[in-house]
Amino acid sequence: MQRRVSHAAVCRDVAVLSPPVSRMRHASLSSVFITLALDVMGIGLIIPVAPRLVAQVMGLGEGQAEGAARASAMLIATYALMQLVFSPILGALSDRYGRRPVILISLFGSAIDYVAMAFAPSLMWLFVTRAINGISGANITACTAYIADVTPPEKRAAGFGLIGAAFGLGFVFGPLLGGWLGHYDLRYPFFAAAALTGANWLYGVLVLPESLPPERRSTHFTLRSANPIAAIFGLFRRPIVKFFAATQFLVNMAQYSLQTTWVLFTGAKFGWGTLEVGWSLAMVGLTAAAVQGGLARKLIPWLGEGRSLILGLGIATLAYAGYGLVPQGWMIYCIIALASIGAIAGPAGTALISMTTPPSEQGAVQGALTSTQAIAQIIGSLMGGELLKYFTSDAAPVWLPGAPLLASSLLCLCALGVAVVAVRGLPGRSAAGPSGTT
């Protein structure tokens, strides 16, 4: 009969293997934070203009941008499909050979992709560049494993909050600059993103240290062990991880439905252009950086990871519904402020998964999670694009451009239900906070 290992015992084992030198940990966290912030800024640069570039290469006019909804969703799905296949491979490689090489390869591939997108003459060209970037783009997987390498379990949620803070800061400046550059030429933001990502790669070469010493690495690597289907099923063999992986899957579907349709939704409902979209995304970034870089580091340890996850998902459910239903564009900013508090769900859920995973398997587990995220991205993006296309067409029973966001609200509600069931089975502090009371 197989012996059951408790959540607390796994946490103790992981804590023993965590780096003891706090000075090295802080230096490494600072380096990976800068790497992530610059990487996300490059992504943020192209968000306000990407759907309009798709419309341009398809030969659609400015007033026909909604016609690019399906093509934009398919491009995102192509990127996600490549992530699904290759993230477990790169995650397992990072367990075997270290995080730093994987991060550098990812940045180099992204820089090339942005240059290729800037010169895209056709829609097929864009599909090829998205596929290449999906193959190399395992940056978040490796960086998440990197943070787990250098952070003890009791501080891991705060460490993962740095990912949200890096995303926040990147989205403050990236969309603003992208919206401003795109106002002059839709291709300028892609050149800027390529230059920024190239500089980030150079920073990684010169500054970013390795987080996984040789003695803590996996002893072997095989393509069979990195099979994405096997990696995903491996998550569900872990009694605690499977529930939180399911929660993340539903939340990611909701998020990608929003990301795919945001530019076209705000344009159809409020008449927003690249500048207005840039300002809204900058607001998202500013509030996310404030919450995940500050509030989350205090709130999650106080509430516990379990309660933080439930609170965050409840707020996200209300926020998505608000986005889809508000009648005036200025109200979006009020909802963004509320939704930022819900961002504590991300680091709390990631911490709960990481705390049950030994150091030599962090990359493989994060790679498997990225694969589930890629599946969610494919489904969520296609769902959002099709809902927007249908509910802004003449065939729709009611004109409702916010339909994809209302669907996202329903997905978060389902995730909340799964999380409540999962948290009830958690022992001690993770479920109840520092007092240990439920």
C-alpha cells in the first residue's frame, strides 16, 4: 500500500532543500524581476496595435477591425498550441541544465519574432512568427521555477507576487508606448518591442545568475518524460495540485477571452482607439503592480493562501461581469481598480502548487501548468473571438460586445467553486492564515 505524504511534510522537505543564503536570494529575485518586467513591457507594446495589424494585412479598413476578431484569436491559439507542446520540454530541460539558458533562449526567440512581425506582409507570415515565438517562449515557466528555486515555502506566495508586479510595471509603460507609437504607424511598436527584448537578452547574458545549482538538478532528461499529455496527467496524480491546476485552467480561459477581445470590444462599444486602449492597459498594469508588489505581500500571509485564492476569485467574477455590462467607458477604470485586488488569487494558487513540489521537479511541474495554460489560451481565445464576432453581427438576437467578458465571469464562478472544495482539504496555515483557525 502506497504511503500518503502530507502537505505539511512536503513543505518541510522542500524547505530543507531551499537556498539558505538570503543575500543570494534577494539578488536573484531582483534579476529575474527585471527580466520579467522588461519582457512583459515588450509584450505590452504590441497589444494595442496587434488586432489592427491583422486587419491591415487582411486588407480591412479601420471601420472593419471587428472582422479581424477570428484571425486574431487563431493567431493567439497558434502561439498557445506551440506552448502546449514545447513548454514541458523546456521546463524539463531547465530542471536538467538550469533556468538561465532557457530564459535566454526564450528572449532571443521573442526578439526575432517581433522583428519578423514588424515586416509581416501577409496573415500567413504572422502565423509563422507566432508559431516560432510559441516554441521559444517559455520565459514565464522558467522564471516561475526560478522564483521557487530561491524562495522558501513560507515566502513563496510573496515571491510569486513579483511576477504579477513585473507584469504590472510592464503593462504600465508598454501599452502606453505602444499606443503612442501605433498612432503614427502600426508597425513601430513591433520594432520597439524587438529592441527592448534584445536589450533584455543582453541583460540576461551579463547579469542574470543561475538559480538551480548542479546538485539540485534532475539527473536525466528524456523527451518521453517531457511529453505534454503525460506532463498534464502527471499533475492530476498529485492529490492537492490537481484541484488548483483545474482552478488555474478556468481562470486562464477567462483571462484569455478578455485579452483576445479587449481592443475590439472597447472599440466597438466605446469607440476607443490605440491611445485609449493604451491608457486602460496602463491602468491595469499600475494597479496590478501596486497590489501584487505591495498589498499581496501583506495580505496573503495574513489571510493564508487558501482564503486569498477564494477572495481573489470572487472579486474576479464580479469584475468580469462589470466589464461586460458597463454602459460608459470611464466606468472601466473603476472596475480595473476593484479587479486589481482579485489579482492576489494568482500568486496564492501558484504558491499552493509549488509548496507541494520538490526542487528537482519545479520546472517540469511549471511546464505542465504552462501546457494547461496553453490549452486554456486556445479555448479561451477562440471562444472570446467567436462570441464577439457573433454578438456584434446582424445575426445576433441582441447587440452585446461584452458577451466574451460575461462568459469570463461565468468561468471564474466555476473556478471559485472548485477552489472552495480544494481549500477545505488544506491543513494549517495555507487554508486559514497565520492563526491556523478556519
